[in-house]
Amino acid sequence: MMTDIKLKNPIDALQSAREVLTAECQDLRSSLYKDLVLNALKCRRDELDILDLKVINRTLAEFRHAARIFKPYRHVRKISIFGSARTSPDSPSFQQAVEFGRLAVEAGFMVITGAAEGIMRAGIEGAGAENSFGVRILLPFEKESNQAIQDDPKLLNFKYFFTRKLFFVMEADAVALFPGGFGTHDEGFEVLTLLQTGKAPLMPVVLMETPDDNYWEAWDRFIREQCVSRKMISPQDLSFYKIVKSPEEGRQWIEHYYSTYNSMRQVGSSLGIRLQKDLTDKDIQTLNDEFGDILESGEIHRASPLACEADEPDLLSKPRISFNYNHKSAGRLNELVLAINRLGEKG
């Protein structure tokens, strides 16, 4: 495997491309390297428009750079924080976000924000730049990131919203939304849509408001009265989020979400759920009784790690349960996770 590729001139690039294209591709990594090079060459074959080429090139460059920055920190859980850039430092929501960032780090998390002012600055101030990622969008009216993370190597600049939002979700293990405008709602609905459709791993989403505010309560009322009542979403989809009134409550809910549940992985027809601690036989029977509707066949049972899980060595010792998931309702699957945590608390 090539470990020190320096592409300082066309000769270096040609040599590297030759090594990639002539490799026997006995492993997935080599095969993917070859596909990337071939797709780049197909852009020339297809004679794409200049704008298409610019978008493809910038997207790949942004993704590669961001993935390189996040890679050393993939073993640390992270919380993506969304909220208004217009929230002033003397606002209760700003102070709440500062405290939430501090508590997140205290609980072992890093934070990801948009690196602008308002709630984003507050989250970084609370967590500290060393525990933060700034995922900034380049806008004509925002010339610089906020001072809290301006010179940090974990500050990333994106031209396109879609690549930026991809990293907000892909690298997150939890999401915290503070009151905000169009952007906050866009990001919040993006997360909820990905959870609902099974396109993102399940994670806790907290909607943060101050004790005397009803920002998210009013939003929740609209969701229930309009979306649920018209059957545009399922009642089970309401389990994806929780309204909290304090940074402490937000932290507690996120910690609770991972108190017994750890993570999941689909392998073939089998969905494996890794646990922080084992469940009793009675607990597993309770899950079978309550969640038979999400099984394609068989039942929920204890399981051992599969061979393909060797790429996640830190999780091999975790107890796990497994079942054939029918993929009909991610909301019900999330309710299963919540039930696992409730049962784990009683054990």
C-alpha cells in the first residue's frame, strides 16, 4: 500500500495513477482507489460541462480534506450543534449553548458547529477550540469564522452546503438544536429525514430551549397537529427528538441514549446491535414481545461478532443482540433503542 504519495509534479501523479490502475485490487481499499481514478477519467470521456467539472472537483477536494481532518478523532463521540448565528452573547440561549458545550466535553464528547457567530461561537467557547470542529460555509457576508476557532487546524471551509451538511451528520453521534432561522430548521429537518429514512445511524437529537421559552414546543405542536394528524409522518417518528429545558437535561438525555445501547451494524439480512452491557434473558424476551412488528423473520437473540466487524476492533468485546430487521420503520427501531436503555437502567 502506498503510504507516502507526493504529487508535486505530473510525473509523480502519473506514477501514482499507474500504481493504482495496475494494482490487482485484492482488497477493498485498492479497488476503491481504482474506481476513483477511473471515474475522474470518465469525466473527460463524457465531455461534461465546465460547471459540472468544477462542482465534481471542488466536492472531491472538500470531502478529502475534511475526512483527513476528522480521521484522527473518529474514536471520540461528537455532538453537532445548530442554532442561529444572530443570537447575541447576552441572550439566555447563548449562555445555555456555552454551558452545553462545556458539559458535552465533560461527558467525553467533542462538538461540531458551523464556526460562525451566535450559537456556533457559544458552543465552541464552552467546549474549547481543542475539543471543537468548525464546519464553515463560505458566504459573501461572512468573511471570517468566529474568534473562538479562527486559527485552529480543525476549522474547515466549505463552498457547498451539501458537503458541509454531510460531515455534520456523518461525524456526529448526537445533535443539539438551539432556536434559529431557516438554516437551523434546514439542518434539523435534514437530520430527522436521514434518521427517518434509515440513511443515517440512529442518534439522539435534543431541541434546546430556555425554561421560559416555547420555541421548540410551538414547532412540536405544528409537527403533531399537521404532520402526524395528516399521516405525513408516523407517531413513532416523534421518538427521534426530545425537547429539553437546560444544558444538564440535554447532556443527560444524550448520555442516557448511549447508557446501554452502543451502536448498530447491518450485515446482510442481520442487524447487529452492540451494547454497553448485557441484557438479561427476560429483557430480550420483553423486546421480542414488544417489537415483533419490526422483525422480518425469527426473533431477537444474543449474537457474537461477525468476521466483517474486525475492522472495528474496539467493539469486538461488546455484548450484542441481532435480528432480521424488516426496514419498515426507523421510528420503531429508535423506540427499540430507547427500550433497550430503559431495560438496561433497571438491570
